[in-house]
Amino acid sequence: MSVSLPDLKTGLSKLGLTKHLVIAHASLKAFGPIEGGAETMLNALLDSTRGIIMPTFTYKTMLN
């Protein structure tokens, strides 16, 4: 069974994030199969929050 855009939006809505900026850092694998992959997750986050910030650093860049 895969997770759909409506499923993600329902779950995010229940968190009450619609008026908040959100920092998102998660593994897509933790959600299981997502219909449409990362693009679906991104659309769900954009539709369900005021905005998102997603860190792009890696552990390698942190070890200077």
C-alpha cells in the first residue's frame, strides 16, 4: 500500500502546521512507498504549511 497526496495532506493537517514555517528533515523511506515520490511529499508540505525550510548539508560538510 502506498501513501497518496491526500493521505499526506490529511496527516500534516492534523499537526496544525498551516500557519507555521516548518523545518523539514526526513527520510522518504520512513513514509514507505509514496505515489509520485519526493515531488508528492514536497507538494504536500507546500500545500499544508506557510513555508518550508529544508537543510541540504551533509555530515561530510559539517566535519571541517
